[in-house]
Amino acid sequence: MARKVTGIEVELKKKLNANLKFDKIHMPFGPGGEIQKIEAVENIKLEPKVEKVFYDTDLKANSAIKILNSSGFNENEISQFLSIGVMGLKYNRKLVPTKWSITATDDNIGKDLIKEIKQNNIIQDYRLIFGNYLGNYYLILLFPQIFSYELFESSMPDQLLSPDQDLWTTSDYENYDGRKSYADNTVGGYYAARLSLLEYMKDNKMQAGALLLRFVTSEYSVPLGVFVVRQAVRKTISNSEMTFESRDLMLNVGRSIIYRKFGYNIDNLLKKSLLLNEINKQRKLIEF
């Protein structure tokens, strides 16, 4: 909670365990051990807004997140506050795993952004953006529709047996009315990618339906958590976007980009898209 790094003294129960462990889920950690005692040895100064949400035990966590976010605190800082149980109603405060607090922060900030974006004008063309960060490749397809969002995450092998090879793929979707349940398939990555996409729509004062195709390659060798998802989408949307007059033309270019890069046919994913299926069923006012 401190405004700056604070000196602390730590007394351990026994010597640190110097063994390092790596797996596909957690970030790499250094040596660890059990703490006997820990205390600050310097005066701790808090930012006024942090102090407010800490001492206001009648303030709900989602309201506290809004206050901190509007005051310039980024999602990483807010998720840390949430993880150590310094926000929310007095009897609801608790320590939680960092990945829970990160997703809760991304989801809460995202829902507020969606409310803003629904007031924006719908784009009048079709847009495509492609990019990557640390071996995570994103193809972002934007449609001139009211807000909806779908994410596909696929594991791309170094060499495909055929363009139509089945990939390990998960997906989640929400329409204009939003989700009623947790995104169990793409989990935290769903909310992290959505947050970066929503920031882009807010900055450009636009509204659109968005289909994101993520391809995870062997270049991404060390797991770094949903931070990578958030940054990969931000890096992708910083690239130049391509605009098209028709959906078919945009999809054809998207097919070409992924085929040239990986030798893969994205029709295997597109045919499973709930967002595209919904668009195909929608009737326009000009039809009446």
C-alpha cells in the first residue's frame, strides 16, 4: 500500500529453500521460506486515495476500484490492493491469489468501459489488425455492429501436418447484454484481452463487434500470466489497422495472413464463431 518502496525486516523460521520450480501455470519464483516475523522499519506513507478506500469499510470493492482507476492507478496496482484485502466491505476483506484479483480487476474496469463504449458510434467499415508479443499472435477482426466480443485461444505447433489440422482451442463469447457467468474456457485471458480492446475502443470513440484469434507459439516458452495477454493485445492494436468495405474481403485478408504465417486455415475457427453466427442471423433495418 505504500507510496514508495519501504524498508522491512524479516525473521525466518529456517533457512531459505533454494530450489527453483518451473511449470506451465505459475510465474518463476525465487527461493522461498516461512516467515516468523515481519515489520516495517520506516514510516509508511500512503496515497490519499489508497488511504480512503482502506479506511472506508462500508465502500464496496467495485466502487473502490472505480475510485482508484479514475485517480490514475493502473490495473496492476489495483489488483495488488485487491489481493491483499485492503478494499471492500469490512467483513468481506480477505487475502486471495493474485490471479483472482487480476481477473476481478480486469473484469470490473472492463464492465465500466463497456458502458461508455455503448454510447459511441458504431464503425462504418470492417477493420483488421495483426501483431504479436513474446510469441503470442493476435488477429483482431472488427465488425460494424453493436458491441460484442469473442476470443479464441489456440496452441500453434511448430509444424502443421495440414492446413486443416485440429488445434487445441478454447473460446468464450459475450453479446451486447454481457456474460452471466465466468469465462471458464479462456479464463483470465478473456478479461485481460477484453480490457485492452475496450481501452482501444474508448480512445478511438468507437463501438464494434470484435473477434480475437490468439495463436500461442513455442516462442512463448516461459509463462508470464495474463499480463502477457493484456500487453500482447495492446501491442497488436498499436499496429496500423487495415480497413475494408466488406466482411468477405476482410476475412479473406485474415485468412491470407494466418496461412502465410502458420500454414493454417482459420475457417476451422470461423465456422465455430458464435459472434459470426449471430451477425449472419441479424437483420438490418434497410431490409424492411
